[in-house]
Amino acid sequence: MKTTRPVMRNGNYHKGHVAEDLLRTARNLLDQETAESVSVRRLTREIGVTPANFYNHFSSIHDLLLRIAADSFVQCTRQLRYFQRNTVTRADALVEYASFAQRHPQIFRIMFGFVPNAISHKIYHHAAIQAFAVLLEIIYGREMLHLHDIEGTRKRARIGYGLCAMGHGLAMMLSDGRLPFGREQGLEQQQMIEDIVDAFIHNELHEALTRPAGQEA
């Protein structure tokens, strides 16, 4: 006797792939809506399983979101490694960091601060540390992050921490939509990112902060 396989609402067979289907559906929602729209009830309804089935794969909705954030950090690390292999400039790496937030604002939110106490999630924490280590390595041209000596790393890599903080702050402003742009929003955002990174790289920030009061640039 021929059996009929269960069918998801979107037409894909989900048996044995529930975790992957939940992650994929959540990513789709993050690309189209906001992080707040991702819930256990919404995801399970979309793929045609019960809420109880969700908890066979993830401990909570935050666990699922941090798995997505971890995957995004892994992709970020791969992209940064690509920069290293192809001798792209350090400025390009920082531009890419900020541009990611422009392209994926909701995923950027869950990578940085949306989930409380995210650092306690081991998979997320490991992926985030790896991405940060590679970013510092690109800035300095050598390995800088030593987990056995975090305090020493902070002292040796002050410029790196500062550039990362600048890139992160700019990325947050872009992802939150706090900066006004005209009709050519995409092009204007990219140009602004490049201009700001360029100002940091070429010491314009230091010149501006140390210029005597009243002296024009």
C-alpha cells in the first residue's frame, strides 16, 4: 500500500528536518519582518508542526535566534577570511561589517544585543569570538586575541577595539534606521559608510578633535 508523506504549508516535506525548517522559516521572517515577529507559535504554524515539536529541537525561541546569530557570525568569519586571502584593504573589512547591518538589519539585531545574556549561549559565544578574532587579525595583520590573556589583549589591541566599536555603532544606527537618507538610500548609505571608515583610517578624527577651537577644517 502506498503511503502519503506529510506536507508542510509551504509545500516542502518536513519529516526529519524540523529543526532546519524552523531555522529557515525564522530567517525568512527576519528578512521580511522584525525579530519580534519570530515566535514559537508563528514558526510551528508556518511549517505545520505542533509547538511541542519545537522544544524537541530548541530550548526556547531565544535558543533558535542565537543559533541563527551564530550561523551569521560563521558566515562573517568566512567573509573576513576571504578578505585576508584576497589582500583586500583593512578599510574594506570595516565597510563590509557596517554594510552587513544595512543589508540584514534584523539579523544584525539578534547578533548584537536582542537576546538577553546571549554570551552564556556556548554556540553563539564561540562563533562571536571567532569573528571578532579574525577582525582584529585583519586590522593588525597578525593574531591579536588571546583568550588566556584578555586584559593584555585589550591593552595591545586598543586601536582594533576602537575601530570595531566605531563600526558596530555605525552599523547599529543603520540597522535601526536612525540616519536620514534621500531617494538613493542604498547608494547614500554605502557612500556614508565608506566616508566614515575612511575618516578613521586616515586620522581625520584625530585632527578634528585636536584642532584649536574656532579654527576651520
